[in-house]
Amino acid sequence: MSAASESDLQTIALRDGRIEIGARPALLLAGEVHYFRLRRDEWADRLTLAKEAGLDTIASYIPWIWHELPDGELDLTGRTCPERDLPAFIDLCASFGLRFLARPGPFVMAELKNEGIPHRIHREYADAKATGWDGKPAPTEDLDYQHPGYLAEAERWLRAVYDVLAPRQAPDGPIVGVQLDNEVGMLAWVTNTPHLNDLAMGNFLEWLTDRHGADDVLKLLGAAGGELEELAAAVRSGGDPAQSLAFHHELGLWTRSDFAQYLQHLEAFSRAQGISVPLLINVHGTGGGRGTTFPIGVSQLAPAYRGRGGVLAGSDYYLGELTVQNVADLYLCNAILACVNGPDQPASALEFEVGTGDYGDNLDGLSSPESGVHKTLLTLGQGNRLINYYLLTGGRNPVLEDPENDGIPRIAFTGERHGFAAPIDPEGHPTPSYDAVSALIKEVRGFEPILASGRQLTDNLGFGFVADHYLTEYAHPSATARREQVADIERHRGFGARDALGRAIVLGGYHVDAVDLQALAEPDSSWAAGTTAAAAPRTIALSTPRTLGRQVQQWLVDHVRNGGNLLLTGLLPDRDHDGTPCTILADAFGLSAAGVRVDGRGEAGPYWPTVTGTDDFPLDADRRIAMAQLLEAPTEAAVLLREVGSGQPCGVQVPLGAGSMIFVGCDLPAKHLDDWHTLFGRLDVTPRVAIDADRTGLVTVPVTSDHGNLLIVVNVAPYPIQASISVDGQQVQPTTTIPARGHSLVPW
């Protein structure tokens, strides 16, 4: 194979939301190939397939658990096993003209035992094991990131890896990025196990004291008259402080700070060791084929990277088949990931699901090849400049020299074969997913100048993102008020109850950026530190539970009073995140809650809420809903919806200053897109992309650039759709039939 061309090995930089290589915008299209799960004589075959697919970059985890020997020594050069020869694999990538993304952990997950941490670390630093509520150990292999023993060992590991990576960095070598750890905070979140061991608790109380002062901390958490040591003991035992909303909110804020401190420590250490290429942070959060929880990862990790030079965040997407159920998840998650970035930081996707989706090797699921195509096109259209297909190829888990007695003598808990769902199976056979991705990449390369430098054309509408609505990782098992708060937040935040708001925006043909409302409302806060939030468009759509921060409420009121518009769905907010009553927004618009009607069966029997329209907002039929926030509204309010059983308003439009707010206090079904078009139209929002289609299911992304314009059209429906499409009044696609799960790329 010929050596990588000189043009491929040039300086890489992050500038103006782009990845520039040799000062030119570029797309990095990568595939994850785990060298340690392949025989060394298979490496070239898999790289050949990657190259033939049109990929330009190879990514791989570099597992500590694989390269550390039983005696604690490290082998990164293959002296004990040819599959440990990391320099040889990176150099082989270079010989194929492929770049390399290094992902050395320390944590790497990837179904490896201990999440990739050697067993020795757990034995020698038992007190680093994370413990959570009531002193119970974490049900995972999570560790306290700040434990000095763990940190020292992690630095020893990374120092050895960086000795291999540093001389192979661009512009002199193929390495164009190094990832810091992996999915930081994920293990604690998914198990509801905050780090509350002695060291972590001490750090938490020190942080609280610096933030509030010792006396105020005790008052805040309902422990006035006690001592901080007593407070710590009470928290560990589930006492009164651990029951309060204030405690849980402070705990969430502290974990953000703790994760940021850890990742920024790794950033500084990496730079000190000579790593000069961009540093990457993998943001977790999808699950069960949905993206509704993905913003939790953004909430946890954004302060670690926001606005930091040479650092970019990447998504970690597992959504399965892309359908009308979850296409809005992908679109809005991309928007949220981007909205917390600094102006130079591009969005990226560091684990981008592609393949069959049969992760259990048991025919538990089967995604079409087209699903990976659709996800790629939408994500590139929204400005992601790097996509890493994970996994590209399967393989086999090697045997450990000194395995634990855990039933599997190998490095991973998946058994011998791994990557069953990958486009290239463990035996090296390409699957239909490989063929689909290969065809797509060739198609995308024809528009690379547009996609590498362009931006999405958006409407005068923003999707409101409230980071603290995703501080829901932790709730003490016996904290009833907290668990009720979390349930309310999870139901109404983000995409809205029953995801109606999100689907109405995306399947209704609107194109939006997310608006970081907390950064706008509190520009001097720790959340906003690192960069200035982008200005908001005139109209903002936001779904909210009862909980909405005081500063955000005030900012929204000021925004409307000064000529902006607000479409608010969910419940009328009446408290801050710490439980303090707060009705700033409701009071400004003269609204008050008059009860909530919910779908369910009570002592009086079943109740099925329904809403009807009014002269100001006529409906072709009443709409069955799951909940309705009943309202007392001022006389100047236009009533749009009434709950049938009570006759009370649950949807109103209220003027304030130079703007107005529409409050939809119910989960108005997304299926009836004309209802939503009418609502947005009342706020002077009209889609710039007009889709005249015979059925629902098309999603578009218009991309504009100095190199031309491109309209991405995907059909996520299981039936063909006939449509004509215009952009800003100009027809760009005459009436055409888009096949079921088909797509088109239309220059204009």
C-alpha cells in the first residue's frame, strides 16, 4: 500500500464550527475497527474494506485492560502478543492513506470487563470504588474519578500510550484526534448511584461551602444547628437532607463540576504530554431506540468542554430504525449538542450506530440498511463534521493471561465473538449495511464542499433547551418529593409530553437551532462559562414541567415583552429547581393554574380528557389527550382550547408588551400537524421549506454554503410519499415520489 499522501497529513484545526485540514474544511468519515479483537493478519483486510467503503479515518479504543500484563507491566509494542502492537496498527492505517482517532480511555466501555480498567486497579484501590445512596456500593465497575490512586495509575497508563501517539500526530502522522475517557458520568446516572464515598462527599461539601458558606449550606439542606460532618452522615444514611429538592439540585450541579474537573485534568495532562491534535469528549444518553434522555449527557458534560480551544464533543447515538417515532429525537439531539458549543467547536458523532441492531446476537432486533443512511444524512446536514461508524467491523475477544473466575476468560463479557451487528461481521463478511454505507459515502463525497463548510438554513424559530431539566440522574429511593419532581420533569421537558412538540416541529417541516436558555438567562453562571450563547430567534418553543428556574422564567418574560414570542407547552411553571415557589412567568401573563385533568381511573371511575377548539382556534374534531392543565386566564387572553369535561381553558394566547405567548397546556397530538402549523402561524412562523406531500413522513434539512446549496430529503415512513418541495418560494423538487425509506439529495 502507498503511504498516506502529503495532503492527507496536514495540520488539523477547529475553526468557525468546522474541521479544517490543511486550512480547508473537511468531513471526517470514520469507522471503528478494534485491532485487539482481530488477528494481526486480519488487520489489512478490514482496513481494505474500510477504504473501499470510502472512509478516510479509522477509530479504535485502546484498552488498558488488554495492554496491561498480570505483573502490571504495559505492552504497547506487541512483545508478548502481536495484537498488542499499537504502533504497527496505526502505521498500517497510515500506509492505507487512513487517518486515525485514538480512544485510550482510561474508561472505554465497549463491553469490556471493568469498562476497560484492569482488575488490579480495583484490587489495589478498593476505596476508589464508587458508593452511592445509604453507603451501598455501585452495581457497576464505576470508580471515583478524583481518587488520587486511580488518577496516578490513569496518568501512568496514558503517559505510555501518548509515547506512541505523540510522534504520530498530524501533520507528521495519521492521528487527527484523541478522546478523553469515555461517557463520563454514564454509569452513575443509569444506576442512580451518585459518588458519595468519603472522598467524593468531602469534595461535595467543600464545593457547597465555597458556593454558599458553611452556615448557609446547613440551612439550605435543612440541617441548621448541626455540623458538616453530621450532614455528611445524614446524607449517607438517607436522612432529612437527602430527602430535599434543594439537596438533589445541589448534588446535580456538583457532579457537573466534578466531571468537568476530571476531564479538564485529563485535557491538561494530555497537552503536557505533547498531544496537540483536537481532544474529543464522548457524550452519552440515548437508550431503547430513543434520544429523549440524550440531553442528560449534555447537561452532565458541557461544562467540561464548552468553548475550550481544541476540544470538541461528539454524540453517542443508538436509535435503531429511524421512524416517525424517533426521527425528531435525532434532529433535536443534534441541535442540543450544537447549542452549547463555542463558535469554533463543530459538532461530531463519536459513536454513530450503523448495522443490524441485533446486539444480543439473538434476533432481538433488525434495523434496515437505510436507517444508517438516513441518520447519517440528517446529522451531516445539521453540521456534524465527523462521524465515526460504531462498530464498523466485528471480531473476537482475546483471552486474558490471568483471567478472573467469572465464567468468561476473555477481556469482554460478550463471549468469544463480538460486534455481531456490525456492517462487517466478526468473520470479516460484509453485510447489506456495509453496502448501504458504502453507496452513501460515495454519494456524500459529491457534496463534501457543501457539507464540510455549510450550515443549516433555519426558520425564525428556536427550540428551547433548559439544561437543569436534565439534572434528573439522581433521586434517593425514599425521597418521595424528589421522585415526584423527576417524574413530572421527565414527562414534560424537552420534546414535550408524548413527544408531541418535538414531532410537530420536525415532521411539520420546521428547521431550528436549539436555544440554550440557561446560558442566555445566566451569562455569568458556571453553566455558561467558556463562551457566549448565540442570540435567540424571535420565537421560541419550549415544553416545561412545573419546575422552571427563576432566571429562565424572567428571561422568557423579558423576551416576550421586548417583542419576542413564546410557544409554551406542558404545565404552568410554579417552582424553581430547588422547590422554592416561583410564578414569575405565570404572573407576568396573568395566568394561574386551575387544576390538572389526567387520563386514568380514580374512585369516581375512568376519566378521558378531551379538548375542543374555539372560534380563535377551530378544530375539525375534538382531540383526545392524556392530560390538561386547566387555567384561569385574563380577559385579554384569546382562548384557543378548552378541556371538554370542565369547560375550562387549557390553551390560550396572551399578549405582553410587544410580543405574545401561546400556552398549550395539553399534549396536543402531533399527528394533526395542521393544528401546530396554525399555532406557529399565530406567532408569525412559517417554514422556509414548504413540503406539499400526500402523507406524513418526510424530513428535510436545507444546507447553504459558499459552494452551493443542498436539500437533504429522507422518507422515514414505511410507504412511498409523493411531494413537491420549495425553499423560500423557489421550487427545488417538482412533484416526485420518494420511495419508502428512501432519500434524495437535491442541489439548488
